[in-house]
Amino acid sequence: MKVATSTRSIKLWRAPDVMDAVMLKGEFLGHRYPPHAHDTHCLAVVTGGAVSVEVKGQRRVCRRGDVIVIDAGLVHSGAAAGEGRWKMRVEHVQPHALASYCDALGIERRERFDPKSPFIVDADLARNLYGVNWCSEVDDDRFKRSEALACAVLNLHARHANSAGSLPAVRREPALVGAVKGRLLEDLHARPTLSTLANEYAVTPFVLLRAFVRETGLSPHAFMQQERVRVAMQLLREGTSLAEVGARAGFADQSHFTRVFKQQTGVTPKLYQAAFQ
């Protein structure tokens, strides 16, 4: 039976803090993209179903978790595969915006991603690109999306580019990392970004991120979330109300508190607190 062509659900928005990208969240049924090219780079993560994509003579059926990177000007096409449905999240980025972001990040300037292959299987990259798109869509946690964006660009730059540029050397920076940890612990309600935090210590975001991960095993944002959860756990054990716990531990709202707490502990705050009553 022939499946009717349809774009079942499409959302499009501009993300000024993500290289001024145009973001897309889409669900498609039997849709076909004819051969075409963009004046922007396309960073796509398949989030459901299957889509057959062709770029520069290479064809691949992409499924959930696959990443597709298509530089500006490259002709490509796509069509439903499998059961005829697929979902994806996409960032469209102007070449000059990528170059400016590389400058701001503190790595070699480039206007193209120039991937070895447009089809990439990399769970870290998929998670970060998805995180950037989702956080932007719901305007959630600028700190998280600033880090996810940096990690995605660094990953593409170092692991997947044809002409993989060498990243700047980063020494051990225990004093810097200690100061940043103190700054984050001092105010769990703070809402920095990777860039604003780096500016406070007169280093590039790249240096701050690499040094922090090297010293602690966590990114600055992940460290802050961990500490918020630790504070919340203590308050829950003391019998503090759930609504008060989230606010005192620095979470943006109750849903943010519940989501992060469950991610880190495997249980909801309510269930955790009940074990101590």
C-alpha cells in the first residue's frame, strides 16, 4: 500500500545563542526530499524511524541515533525508508557563524565541518546535538546547551573532519579548576554559560572545558548538576518539602529538579525521600 506523503509535525525556530542557527524538529511520513543544496551547514540527528539519505553519491539508511553532517553547497536528497516514518532534529548553521564560533571557543578557525563521511555513528555527538536542539526548543538550561554545543563542535573538529585540526594543548590547571569549582559551589542558583564562566577566569571556553574534565572527570555543568543533586539528597533526608528542595538546591523549577534527580539517582525525589521516613 502506498503511504501518503506528509510532514506530520514540523517546528522551526531561530537559536541566537547556538551559532544563530535555524533549528528544526520534524516528524515525517512518506516524505521525500528531492536533490537540493543549502547555503547553510546541516547537522541532523535521526530520533526515530528510518530515512534513506544520499550525499555525494553515498547512500545510507539512517536510523535513530545516527548523525548526518552536510556542508553548505552539497547536493543531497532524502526519502522515507522502512515503515515510511522518521523523526529528526536539525541545526542549520551559516559558514561564517561556524568560523566566528571557533574563534570564540578558542580553536582553529574553519568555515566548513568537512566530515570524512556525512554519515556518522557517534553516541556522544548524537547526544550533544540532540541536547543543543532540545534545550533550545524549550529554552532550558543555557549552561547545558553552551557546553553541549562546544562538545559537538570539538568532536566534529577532532574526530570526524577530513583535515582534523590539532586542538590547542591544555596543561593540567589545578588552580583554575579549583577556583571554578569554588565559584560553582558558592552559588548553585547561578546561571552561567561556558563562555561567561571562561571570561571570568580570562581563559578560552575550550581551555576551561578541557582542563576541568581532565581534573575532575566531569564537565563544569555536570559538576554543578551533581552538587545540586547532593544538596537535594541531604534536604530530602531531612524531610524538607519537595517544592522547597528544588528551589534551595538551585534547580530552575520542579520539573527540572525531578528530571535531573532521576537521571542521576535512578529514582524520583519523592521515592528517595520516602525511604527515609
